[in-house]
Amino acid sequence: MKKVLIVDDAQFMRLAIRNILEKNQFEVAGEAANGIEAIQKYKELKPDIVTMDLTMPEMTGIEALKAIMEYDRGAKVVVVSALGQEVQIKEAVINGARSFIVKPIKEEHLVNTLNKILDINKSI
Amino acid sequence: MEEILSNEVDLEEDTQRGRFLTFSLERESYGIEIRYVTEIIGIQSITQVPELPDYVKGIINLRGKIIPVMDVRLRFKKEPRDYNDRTCIIVVDIKNISIGLIVDSVTEVITIPEEEIVDPPQINKGSQNRYINKIGKVGNDVKLLLDCEKLFTEDELEDLHDAL
Amino acid sequence: MSEEYINEPMLEMFLFESTQLIEQLEQSILDSDKEKCYTKTAINEIFRIMHTIKGSSAMMMFSEISGLAHSIEDLFYYIREENPQNIDCSALSDLILEGIDFIKIELEKIKNKDSADGKATTLIGTIKEFLYGLQQANNYKNIDKTKQKVEESKKQYYISQDKVITTVYKNAFKATIYFEDGCEMENIRAYTIIHNLNDITKEIYHIPEDIIEDEESVDIIKRDGFIVYLKSDLSYEKMFEFFKQTIFLKELELTQLENEDEFKQFLSEEPSEIQKKDYQIPKEQGKIKTNVTQSISQQSIISVNVSKLDKLMDLVGEMVIAEAMVIQNPDLRGLELDNFQKAAVQLSKITSEIQDMVMSVRMVPLSATFHKMNRIVRDMCKKLGKEVELKIIGEETEVDKNIIEHISDPLMHLVRNAIDHGFESVKNRELKGKSKSGTLTLEAKNSGSDVLIIVKDDGKGLNKEQILKKARENDLLYKNAEDMSDREIYNLILLPGFSTKEKVSEFSGRGVGMDVVSKNIETIGGTLSIESALDKGTMITLKIPLTLAIIDGMNIKVGNSTYTIPTISIRESFRPKEKDIIIDPDNNEMIMVRGQCYPILRIHEIYKVDTKVTNFTEGIIIMVEQDDKLLCIFADELIGQQQVVVKALPEYIRNFKKIKGIAGCTLLGDGRISLILDIGGLIDKR
């Protein structure tokens, strides 16, 4: 099972994502409620993939993404975001986010996105 | 799913319909619908609670649950009688309120067919039979069937009468 | 809810978190409102909270909440990004508070399993108007921006990391990509492809050309697909593999081009215009903060359902009873059991520790309850044109969760009352030479096993004459006005049927009087006392027990009955001497203790219990105290002290009437029931 780190400041969103993932044979390695925690957890848990909310207190998702990419160039981070945040998503993509999904999260969107990114052959 | 459940409830109610627990007070025999009855226990130590009507004898500890007990004799304005080893407490559950009814003795559980149940004779509505809503005939005997809910709900009215 | 993964815990979590966020939001708004400005931090916080609520409620398909949250988010986005001047802060607060109220009501409905059927359309409209008004007033640079955009977009013909293409690639490709329906933000998805292609090649052209700024690009991509022309050294297979990895890919057409004819349409433009910086976003300067400790400490806190805590509390109560049943088991009477005694002491120690721990888990600070009052003060002052500052002291004081629930309403009522009736208008205050703005103090502090909650105003104080007049009119005077102490006069306002104001005001006159407040406090074993001074103000003190469930009690015997007196009320107990007993002409019995005379209450008499002990010298006197009043209780004998679990009398019994002097009941070690005496009630009864 692939290990996922869920980063979102909203406990509700973390639970929602967790429910979807656990139902679809992912292992939720951990949860983080802000950017700083996300970086710590990433180093500690070494997840296969990260779902990253952008709007968070303490440290935004973008900053956390940058720090994670700096730590691990191969990190797979998927941004979870809302309509209207195009600019931030673009910035996230520039900074290494593999893809993004748009809230409200649809189960198949999340699952397909994660699976596809995890399947991608690193050779390219 | 819900349908099945409610069917089961219906079924249970069906098996209970027409079944009565009979008990005696003085010479009369009374019946109480079995669906109200949760258990029957012997008389036990009752803690008096002050400032209550005399027919509320107090409270008992039923396996950690504290329930009030009512002396049905006194409720029906009959002469009090000392409790003995035949005295029973019928624990009933009416509208989610548990209460123990103290009676002289419990007789049996019987089934009374619907056609054998009739309205009580309309003489004057004395206090004695306002808790009786039907009369059941069993052979040559007559069972006075209790209207359980009246045992509680008439309280305020009666209190008012007492006050006047 | 169509999504399968949405379940009950999620709904619970949604309610829990949203409620918390809304409260936080309300506080933030109130703070900002007080400061008459919205700080950058506050704006950020409000934006973030609305963003979160928007997301969560959209997932739970509460579209009205989500829509409303979205509109507020937009408003604060604008405020955050454009920093407009001259915001009408008060109007903004009103608007957002209205939004908060709407969400609160909807959440309440959801909690009660009702349908969240409120409509936020009008409010959303008002918020949009407000935003529009702001944009107008601040001469929103929209116009400038669009102009800028047009100019810029002319330049953005193709994307390349370098202006000059030096590399010569072997192969040319054309790819047409269709995304899955409903994947959202197709333009950014297209951008992601381009971004990833940058690792492979520098020569990329695409249609639509402007995929970020041009809002139509989304529709074009949906309709015609996203078309990419590129040159690369990679083979067709490799390129195919690359595009195949696109997330949400529905259809891909990839062709290898024989010639470069199709590239010419892009090259006709001047390449010198290409700007590399187009796709760069100004870097945020924010550095990673190093306050790591805080985020770690958050981890050690979990939230627990209150019903589980209640259950745990019940179990501890059962355990305390079971312990008493074992240790005080009648079978043990008269036996010398050293080892048993040692083990029993150990058991008691652990039981009481567990009990303390469970209690402490249930303790919650009063701060949330106190801070709720901010809103009431603000709203009422605004409506009544008064100026009142709320001062909060000791908000960290903790009480049992159950108790918090019981005092929230009474407290709210006291605050309303104080502002409505207690404080003078600004003009009147100035006439009296008082400060323009009144001060309402909410204070909490510990006092033994009680918590004191004090609501104090510096308003006009209670008018004794008016109270007496009113009481006389309503036939509430129970003794001569001349014989009444100040305290007794003030206490008149606690009587049912008393209301000092003729006309019912919007706030305090909702048919709820001080009598209800006082009743509510009494039901949790608390008391309410009033002090007041004309033109200085009024102080109402609520004395609340820390917890409801378990008390230290002294069991006493009267005839065959056992009663329990809360140990906290007991001053002393002693066997009386004949010579100390005094009987006055009305046959009231009293006892002299150290030169003071105290009334005696015979339990067997007031509760009509048969006992052989009727002579004072044969029994025992227990001196009890409540609210500075003393009373001597006469009983047969003391049985002993133990912790008891307070149980309410059965509902059926309570429905008859409130039995004065009985607070509840408890189970003794031998399974019998003991009635817990309510000392305050007994003192009143006499």
C-alpha cells in the first residue's frame, strides 16, 4: 500500500480525504495541520505522496511545498485547492507540485490523480 | 430494513395483544396489559421520600436504577394492609417512566379474547373505576383491566381536587 | 449525500470544526470591530476561515453555507490584496456577523437533523454589493489592469524559457489533449503540461496561447482540446508516454510532424517580445517560521465525544458505589482483616485518583462562555445607543462541562439585563459625572469547591423604592417593607412575576425574568446573590459547584432512614447537653453554642420518620452552614463519611413538586438509598 501524508489545516478535510483514501487501499501515514508540521512529517514518515492544502496558517502550502521539494527533489505532492486559486496553483506547479485537485473533492478525482502520479515512470 | 423492523415490532405486539398479567387487591382481580410489564419482584426495602401523596411509598434501588413505587391499594383509596411475602412489586414502563406498583399478590398471565372485553358499566364515575377502562370476562370471573397511563396522568387533576 | 465516503463521523467533525471556526471568526470580528480596524492578521484569518468553511460545506453539500462563505472569502480576498482605504468597518462587521449568524443557525439545524433550508441569496447579494461599493470607492484598478492585460497578452505568444532558441531538435510533434469533464481548471492543467515539457524541450507553442490570464482559455480547451506543438529529441514513443501521464487525460492525439510548416504561424511574430517573466509570480518573502514547538504540542491533544466522558463519569460513579459495597460489606462486620484493610485502603486511593482525573478531564475553562458575551454587548450597545466596555477577568477558571452548559443562558440573560436596565444612557452618565462608557465586568474565580461568577456593572444600581413599589403592586411582599434588609429587597426581583420594566424590550424582555435565571442556577446547586448601590452599580454573584456528580458526604441515621449531608456544609457535630437547649414561647427549639443561639431542626419531625431517638441528649446535633446562615440538624447518629454519587430523584417524583431540602439521592454500600439533604433548602424551609 502506498503511504500518503495528508496536509490540511481543517480537521474535517483531513478526515474526508482519509476516508476516501482508506476506502481505496491507500495507507494514511500521517496528517499535518500546517506547513511546518508537513515538513516535519514528511521527513519523519517519508510518504510516497502528499496531498497539500494551500491555504493554511503558520506556513502556507506553497512554502511547505518548496521546503519539501528542497529536501527531496523526487517528492510527489498533489495540491488540494479551490476554484479561484489559479495563481497559487500555478505557483505550486512551478515549484514542483505534480498535479492538483479542486475542492470540493470528488472521490474518483483524488484516487485517480494519486494513482496516476504514483504510476508515473520516473525515467522521464 | 425499516419495514422488516416494524413488522417484527408488530409481530411482538401481536403476540402480546390480549395478554394480561392479573393481580389481586382485596377480593377483586385486576388485569394489566403485559406489554407494560418489565418485571415482577418481591417486596423490598423502600426509602421514604417526604412530602409526597401517601400512595407514593418512596423509592427503591432496582439494580442501581432508582425507581418510585406506588401502593395501588392506596391509589384506589382502599384500606392499607401490611406487606407480607405474597406482596409483589410489578415494575411497569409507561411512556419511558419506570414505576413499581405494589399489589397484594400476582396471580397469572392470561389471554382474554377481544370479544370477551367490554366497557365497564356506566354507573357514576367514582374514583374507584376511573383507572379501569375495560372489563374482561374469563369464565365466570371478571377481571378489571387497568388503564395504566391514567395511573400517572390524572395526578394533577386529583391534586387540584385535593387542594380545593 | 451522494458521496459514499461521507459518514456520520464526518458530519460530526464538520459540525465540530465549523462551529469552532465560526466562534473564532466571531471573536476576530468583534476584536477588530472594537479596534475599529481590521489588521492584516485578522483579514488573513477571516479569509482562511471562510475558505475552510467553504470547502468543507461544499463537500457536505450544504450549498447555501458554502455560497455565503465564498462571497465573504471573495470580499476579504479583495481587502487583503487591494488594501482598500476607508472601509466602513462597522458596516463590514455587521455584514459578516449576519453571515456568521446565518451559518450558526444552519449548523444548529444540521445538528438537530433538520434540513439546512435557509437561503443566503439576499445576504450574498448584499455582500457582493458591499464588495462592489468598495471597488468603486477605491477606484478599483480593474480598468487599468484589463488594459495592462491586453497589452501584455499581445506579447504572450509562446512560452519559452529562453528567448533565443539555440538547440536544434530532431523531431517535431503536434499533440491535442482533451481533459476529463468536470476536472476543473483545465487551463492550469494545460499549464502543468507546459511546465513539465520545459524539462524536455525549449521549443513549445500552444493553442490557446494565453492559458492563464485569458478566462476564455478554459472553454476553448474544453471545446477544442489543448493543442501543443513542440520539437524534441525524444522519440514518438517517449513523447506519447509523456503525454499519457497527464492527469485527467481523456483523449490524446499525438502526431509526428514531417515538416515545420505548422510552426510558422507562431514564428511570424517577433520573438523578441517574449518575456520570460510572464509566468513568474512575485516570490513571497515570507520565511519559514521556526516556532516548531507549538505545532508539536498540538499533537498531544485529542478531542473526545462528550457522551463518552459522561459515560466514563457514570462508570466511575458506579465504581465508587461498588467500592463502598465491598469495603463496607456487612459480612465483614466484626472481622479483623489486616491484609484486606491494607488492600482496601489502596483500592480507595486509586479510586479517588481515577475520580479526580476523570473530573479534571471534564473541566473546561469559562473563556468561551465569557467571550460569547462580547457579541451580546456589542449588538445591544449598538441598538440601545449605549457605550459599555466588557472586561473579562479569570476566564481561565475551569468548571465541569455540564455546568458550563447550564450557566451559559443565565449568564447571557444577566449581561442583557445589565446593559438594558443597569447602564444609563451616555447622556445620563455624563450628567452624573461618570465616564461616558460604562464598564461591565465578568469575573470568575475559585472559592473552595465552588466557582464564583460575578457580573458587575457600574450603572445606576437598583432602586429599592421602585422594587418595593413593584413588589407591592404584584402582591409579592411577604413581610413589612420596613423589616426588610437590603438583601431581602433585592432578592424580590428574583421572584416569579416580578419585572422592573413596564414595557418589554427587545433584549431582556423575552418573557424570561430573573426568576428563571435564579431557578436555572439553583437546578445545578448554585446560588445567586445581589449587591447594589445607587448610582454605583450592581453586582450579581453566582456561586456554582465545580461539579455535579460526586460529593463528599456525611451519612446520618434517623430511625430506619439514612440521609447524606454534603461534608462541605458541615461546621461541626456534637452531642448536645440538656442545659444548652432553649425553647421559646412559640415552641421553637434552639441551642446555645459558645454564647450564640442557633435554631434546631428535627429531621424525624419534618420528614415524619419513626424513631426512638427524640430526646436531644440521646441523639446528635450537626451544625451546617449555607450562605452565612447556620442551622443545627438533629439526627439519631452519625454513620460515617464517604464519597457519594449524586443521583436525581426519579422524574415521576420530581413531577409532584420540588421537595424542599432534598437535593437528590445516592446509593449506599449495602444497596439502600440515602436522600441527600439540601442545606440551603432546609434553612429556607424553617
